[in-house]
Amino acid sequence: MSKSNLTRRGLLKTGAVAGAGVALPTYLSAAGHTGFTNAPEGNTVTLGFNVPQSGPYADEGADELRAYELAVEHLNGEGDGGMMGTFSSKALQGNGILGKKVEYVTGDTQTKSDAARASAKSMIEKDGAVMITGGSSSGVAVAVQALCQEAGIIFMAGLTHSNDTTGKDKRANGFRHFFNSYMSGAALAPVLANAYGTDRKAYHLTADYNWGYTTEEAIRSSTEAMGWETVAAVKTPLAQGDFSSYIAPVLQSGADTLVLNHYGGDMVNSLTNAVQFGLRDKQVNGKNFEIVVPLYSRLMAKGAGANVKGIFGSTNWHWSLQDEGSKAFVKSFGTKYGFPPSQAAHTCYVQTLLYADAVERAGSFAPCAVVEALEGFEFDGMGNGPTLYRAEDHQCFKDVLVVKGKENPTSEFDILEIVEITPVAQVTYEPDHPQFAGGALGDCNNGA
Amino acid sequence: MDAILLQVLNGLDKGSAYALIALGLTLIFGTLGVVNFAHGALFMIGAFCAVTLSRLLTLSHEVIDETRTDFLGNPLKVDVPYLYDIFGETAGAAIIDWAVPLSILFAIPVMILIGVVMERGLIKHFYKRPHADQILVTFGLAIVLQEIIKYYYGANPIPTPAPAAFTGSFDFGALIGFEPNTIIYPYWRLVYFAFAALIIGAVFAFLQFTTFGMVVRAGMADRETVGLLGINIDKRFTIMFGLAAAVAGLAGVMYTPINSPNYHMGMDFLVLSFVVVVVGGMGSLPGAVLAGFLLGILESFASMREVIDLIPGINQVIIYLVAIIILLTRPRGLMGRKGVMED
Amino acid sequence: MFGLEKKDRSLLILVALLTIFAPFILNPFPEGSAMAQFNAGYPDLMQRFVIFGIFAIGFNILFGLTGYLSFGHAAFLGVGSYAAVWMFKLLSMNVVPAIVLAVVMSGLFALLIGYISLRRSGIYFSILTLAFAQMMFALAYSVLTPITGGETGLQLALDDPRILDGAGASAGNIPVPSLFGLEMRDSADLVLGSWVFTFNIGYYFCAVIMLLAFYLSIRIFRSPFGMMLRAIKSNQQRLNYTGLNPKPYTLAAFVISGMYAGLAGALMASMDPLAGAERMFWTASGEVVLMTILGGAGTLIGPVLGAGMIKYMENIISKINSDILHGWFAFLPDGLEDFVVTIIYPFIGKGWHLTLGLIFMAVVIFLPGGLVEGGQRLAALFRRKKTSTDDGSPAKTEPAE
């Protein structure tokens, strides 16, 4: 039995031949016709936006969806074009992708790998999506990326920060624009050393799953290289509501810095608890006690209210950046929705444009052609300065932002201020770096 | 020693939340025989009463500040709460600062109303139905309630800080002769503990010392006989449901400064509170309270670094492990009565 | 035939026909039409229907017959999935050894957990099963990451040994699960005018297994063993007084239903080779309880209907977005269109949970016997009309067993 997992959309259009076959099952071997899964026929192309719409990250997912809708608008030549005007590659013309109007389908990942895969599968099998993108956690990104690899679909990761996505779980059909744990560590450590000195005793609280592990490892190794000492690292259960029993012993340990390797709701809770316990008013070892949050999500940090003031962290992008690309995107997004975009929205928007651009340059929707066009692609004007899509692991290399909770916010969006834009050279690592060891890209898969 | 004392304090605090939720759940179990999967949602709605009140208090009108700009470069619109206009900025800000404690007054009538409407409109039709049907209908209700909250308030946690007077922590250790900074404890958590103790005491006193409570206790023991005596037990059960809802809601209100509320916090507590109730023993109010504090304290112990190093993952499973051990050694939980929900 | 009574036989044949023609039945709307959104006849969802059908059928053997409400059944589904994926990694991409090991492993876990939990009854039993499942979930998600893959789930990798398949069979790409060379993901399409029907090998493989599982469950329901289980449900005490020890029977039912769950887990992994810890979370256990009650606990076909209903909501309703809504109602005048979309919008897409919750409530309020009762009422209605021998008495709801 030859490969024939073609889905209906592609088929319908090739189906002119088959249309007459009423009684005969039209058994098509796609290879002879299109060569890849869900090849868009006719004058439209369908993209799949798979974002969390229920569960704790639903608001982040909603922001991603807004960015996708904006990107589709711009690709189809509506609206003000956003970053298409500042993007260094000029292949996109505002007439869809390769002249085909962009349409999209949406799904709910529920931030569960199973549900995310079910949703992605229905996009591939039912809706004929040729590319899947989105998501707000690494578990989902890794799971959907593997699925897309099997199906022969391109996956453009949304928000995923774990090293594993482009480390041990990397796949040839998957691409990540977002930064990762290693980069957070590399960018944060010098800033922390600068602000808090090189003689610090750190206490880590780490979310007890993959992303937490890679983040703790990254922050530990980069801060220890600066001279910090790690007093203890304690794993905290998933969705622990109340972190008091983890926070309370911190002072007894003699640590003078607390690193919260938590994301989203966990980060909001652990940070709120830490501030409640008055850690930041304390003096330990003759120094002010400090708290660090390696990965900030502005959208969710809002939930911690005033507690984030003065706390360092890193982020992929922030709306207050003043380069042309960021300004164009913020203007476009802000005009349409009335508030500035989040980093999740930014990375999703950029990923969509990058995909479309790669298809244009490759002249084909075939995944292998797109992979080739994206590998080693250098671009600028997308808000993060000159950026490279590295061929070896499909990770974007670009500047990383170190941010701090703002002391005097002027609005509910004005929560973080940029402390430093860490240049890309400082966060670049070798593809075989130990934190990314294991796994292989494999070959690109055209499916069908 | 100080480390253990610290975790006892933490455990008491965690335990107060568990005990309060389990108390309400047991009231409904015990008096009405209904498995109420919407009880977590009531806790969540209580928390959102606090959010709603602080939103109401900060209702604002926009004033354009020409000197500053917003993210698009337009003049910045600054929200000025109406309270500032009415009471002046200092007094207005003070009222807003006290939004959470004020929410108690707001939440009590709201929660009782919700409880009574729930019981009259839905639950009372399910007294004679199998437990499975009760689970399905209350679970459906819980989903509906939480989706409504999500629709209006979004999915992100919403900060609801305690009044400034209660922020920060005090050095409990120094007070009793330990070295400074070994046992620190946030003020608000002490408030929460005291509040929980007060509510639990009030509920027990109410059931123990009032005629109403006596009838309800009698109804819990033998509903039929009480009915035959010509006492309108239904009406009292409605009130009990309202009371249970209010207890859950108040637990939610006071919990908001500890963890910023979000729409799924009820579901997060639901399973845990069922475990607490069952470990305490079905139909036993003291059992529920005892189990709440016990599990809270054990959970705190299990999260100590030394313990985790010894048994990795113990902090993930401690509550369930304890539940299994207790249920295997004491067939009806800590203080359960024979025959309640055993078939 | 098959050793079944006439009524059961017609039920089995009906179910068989429904599953065989599911690709047609589930795709009633022509491709490209506005209603195509409601088509469910694509491989992944059809597979889910039958797999969760198996899960629910198995759960019903325990809950429907003995009345023991397990709140941790998803744990066995998870065990089955992990066992199957490990077989794919270590031994072969053939689904047969994976399914066999999954059923055996879940049976062993069920034996252990059942043996301990069945020492209690009622809600105490439910909480014991819940506690075991939650412990398994928490450990699988965190400390057992080397075995379970943790957050990202257990996945296949290029460099897995796959002893039986031999090296090099998979240059560059990970092979896919198959049944002696028949790849589970292969499909054939039938184009009839503007309709497209997909026939997927994986689906038919699952469907055959579901029919077998369904047949087995009918036999269990009708057997002396099934009678014994029902006796446990109706009055355990009386059973004790007659000198019978109900425990071995309940335990057997528990293990059988655990093995059904393991089978479902193995099939999930065979259709999509990934095993995530979320499969064991309490909400997943709760879901199968809801499926069974929604469809009609204690009935043969109910759990399958309930499973289909919930999975349909999750996969179809959640994908409708405001754009699609606007497309549907584009024929209305602008103001009215926006109004209608605003009304419907909260219930679809990200609001699919709301719709699900409302359906739970509606079913349990208006159809106390679950969806099966709804079907019976409908049938009774038609029958009455046809024969017009209505004696005025309300339609009797007989148990659809």
C-alpha cells in the first residue's frame, strides 16, 4: 500500500478526474499529483492557528489569535501592512501567499498535548491546513511539532521557551522564532551581576516539568559562571496554588536571591507569595534580598499587580521597543484592537510572515522547499534586530530583552521597562551545546 | 525546630482554606445528601465578588493628560475613579485599598442569594436522584458558572491586593525567641487564619446552640422523622444551602490577596476539597475541619527541601497518599458516620 | 447467531452498520458548503469516537453493573498508552504487541489498585481510585519524566532501537504504527459529486476492535457473571447473607474495565504515537464518568453515544470562530448579522465548554436516563404514531439493555 494519506481539500481539487467515479472508490496516490500533504489548489491557502482558548493560558491564546488575524489581513493586502513594510525581505506583495488568498482555521489546544494534537489533526485532515502554528507552552509545541513532522506539514511554533523544542525534541518541519531558556540565562546573568554583584547566594524554585528543568539549568549555569552560588533548588508541583510552604524556608537557608522558574499563573502566585512574605524588605548577608523571574509574560504579570516592580526578567519582545518594525506592528495592532500586543502575539505574527515569505521565496508550499528557504535565512525589521534562522536546529538567533518591573506604570500595559537589549552574539550557543544535546532534526517530510 | 514550626504555621493557613471549603461541602452532603460538584465554583464566585467590588469602587472617568502619551503616541488618558471626586483623593484611595475586606459585606448577600436560587431552582429536584445524576448536573453547572466568569473577566489572574495595613510580614520567630528572619509570617495570612477560625466557630455554634441548628442536625440524622413531626425541613435545607454557599464564598473573598483569583480556581480546589471531606468522614463537620488542617500541615511538611530530597516527588502526591492510608486504616475516614454515602 | 438474544443481536448489527458506514453518516454535508463545519467524518475524530467508545463501554461494565463509581479510570488509559508507546520504541511499530502489552499492563495496575480500593465502597471507593490516579498523573508529569516524557509526553525518536523492525528501516523519518505493514494513517477517499468520504485504515481497525469489545460487553451483561454484578449493585448485603463473597466478582469487573481502558489507551497511541500525562488527570477520569452518565449508565449503547457527544463538542464546536459565524449569517442585513453573531458567539469556539456544561444540565434534567432515554422516547413517539394504538399511557422507559 503506497502512501496515500491525502486529505480531502487537496483531493477535491485534484478530484476533477475522480469526480465522475461514482461507484469506484477513487484511490489516489498523491505522489503523482501534488507531492506533499494538503497542497493548496484553487486560489486559497489554509493556515491552522492552534492556540489555547480554554484553560489558564486562554488570554494569551486570544492575543495570539488577534496577531494571526492581523497577519492574515496584512498578507492579503488589507490594513496598513504592519511589519511587511519594515521586513528586510520584500518577497511578500500583499496578494496572499503565491497569489493565493490566505484563509485560516482555529482550534483549541487547551494547553494539553493530547488536545492540541487532536485539534491539529483535524486541521490537517479536515480543513486541509498546510501549516500549523501557535501554542503557549513547550509541552504543546513539542507534541504538535512531532505531529506535523509525521504528517508532512510545516509547524511554526508560537510561545515556547524550553530548550527542548529546538534541542532534544527538534524536528525538521518545525521552526521556533521565540527565544529559549539558555538565552534567558545568558542574557540575564551579566545584568544580574551588574545590579546585584557577583557574590550572591541563589535559591531556585522550579516548576516540576520539562520547561522548569531547562530553565533552572540555564539560569544556574550562567549565574554560577558569574560567581553566584546556588544554595538550593526545590521543585514545586504543577499548578500549586499556594507557594507559601516553599517560600517560607527561603530565608532560613541563608540565600539572598530567589529565582522563580515559574511561568504564567504559577509565576503570578509564587511572586505574590514571595512579596507577601516580605522577602524583598529583608537584608541577608548584608545585602538586599532580591527576586528574579527568568521568563516574563507581561500579559500574565499583570495578575501580580504591584509585586513585579523592580524585578528582573527576560522577554522575547516588548511593545515599547523603538525600532521601525516594532513601531509599525504596535501601531497596526493597537489601532485595530485598542491595546498593545504581547510578546506571544508578536512571535506569532512574525512566524506567520516568515512562513509566507519563505513560501514566496521558495516558490512552493512544499514543506521541504519551505524548510530550505527558512534554513539559514537572515532577516531584519521584525522587531528583534538582525535575526538568523539557524539551519542546524531551526532556532532563531536574535537580541534578547532584559526587562524589569516598572516602578511607576502609566497604564495597565505599562508594566515592564527594558533594561538592556542583549546582543545576539552573547546569547548564541553551539548547536551541540550540552543543554541541547540529544535528538536529531531528521529529514524534512513532505508527507503524502 | 524552627523549620518545623514554620511549616506548621503554613499548614494551618493552607488548612484553613481547605477546612472552610470542606465545611460547606459537608454541610450540603450531610444535610441534603447531594454531591455538589459546583461547590468549587461557589468558592471561585466568592473570590470574584471581591474582584467585582474593587472594579465597582474603581469605576472611573477618563481625564486626558497632555503631558504624557500612550503606547500609540496619543495623549494619555488617565482613569480617575469617581470615588476620588466624591471623597477626595486620600479618602477615595483608602476606600479602594480596603476593597477586599469590604467585599465581605458585599459577598454575604450575593452568595446566600446564589445558594438559595441554586437550591430552589435546581438542586431540590435532585434529592431523590442517584448520586451520578447529581454529579453530572452540578458539574455542568460548575462549568457554566466558570465560563460565565471567564467571559466577563478573562482567563488571566486578576490582582486583588490586601489593604496596605496588612501587606508585608512580621517576624514571628523573634517574638518567641528564635533568631530573626527564621520564622516570618505575612499579616494577611494571620488574618485569614483568624477569619477561618471565626467562621468555623460560628457555624458550629449556630448548629449547636440554636433551635434552627437543632432541627437541621435532627434532619441530618433522620430526615423522614423530622418531616413527620410536621417541621418544614425543606425550607431549612434551603437556608442551609445558602449558608454553605456563603461559607464557600467568604473563603473565596478572603483568599484573593493570597493568590490572585482566576476563573478556574474553583476546579483546582474541587478535587482537593472532596478528598478532604472524605478523609474527614462523610457527614461529619468536625471531621472535615480536622482533615482540612491535617492535610494542610502534612502538605507543608512534604514541601520541605529535606523531605523532597529524601523522597523525590513526595510533595506532588502527599495528600493522596495520606488519603489512601487513612481510608484503608479507618474505613469511614477520620470521623465518618456509618452508612453515609457508602453505597 | 453469536449466542445472543434477538434484541441484542439487532443492537449489535445496528452498531456494526453504524460504524461501518460512519464515514458516510458523519459527513452529511457537501464539501465546501457552510455546513461542512459540522462534518465529523475525518479520520482523527472517527477514531476518537470508537476509542472513547471502548473506554466508556469498559467503564460501564464496572459502573453500570456494579454501581462502583471509579474516579480514576483514566489512569489505566494512561498506562495503556505508555506501554504501547514503549513497545513502539523498543520492539516494533506493529500495533499487535503494543496492544497486547498495554492490555496486560493496565490489567495488572487495575488488579493492584482494584484490590486495594475495593476494600471500601461508595464514595470512599471513588476517592481511593481518584487518589491513585492523581498520584500516577503527578508522578508521570514530573519525577518520572525519564519514563513518561513528562510535560511533553512520551514520543518516538529517530534513534529508538525498534529491535524487530531492524535498523535503517527509518532513514530520516520516524516510521508510523502499522498492522503487518498496513499503515494506520493510510486513507482512501471516495468522491461523490461534492461529497468526499474518507476511509481510514486506523479507523476501521479501531472499529473492528470496538465491535469485538461491544460484543464482549453484551455477553458479560447477559452472563451469570453479569447477573452477579447486578446483584452487587442492587443489594450487596443480601448477597453476603446468601453466603456469596461479592469481592472477587467486583474485582474481576474492575480489572476487565481497566483492561478496556488500557485497550483504548493502546489504540490512541497506535493512531497517534504519543502518550501524554494529561490522559491520567482527574478531568480525564471525570470525562468518562460524564460520558457514561450522559449516554445512560447501565445501558449497552449509552456510553458510546455519550463518548461521541462529548468528543464531537470538543472537536467540532471548539473550532467554530467568529469569522465562520459571519460567513454563515452573511445573508442577513448587517445590523442583524452582527446581532445574531453576538448572541451565538459566547457558545462556540472558546466558549465550547459553556455549551458542554449546558448540555450536561439539560440532559440530566430532561432525560434522567441519558441520551438513550431520549432515543427511546423518540422511538416510542414514532411507534405510537404509526400504530395509533395509543392507550394514553406515557411511554414506558424500559432499560435499553
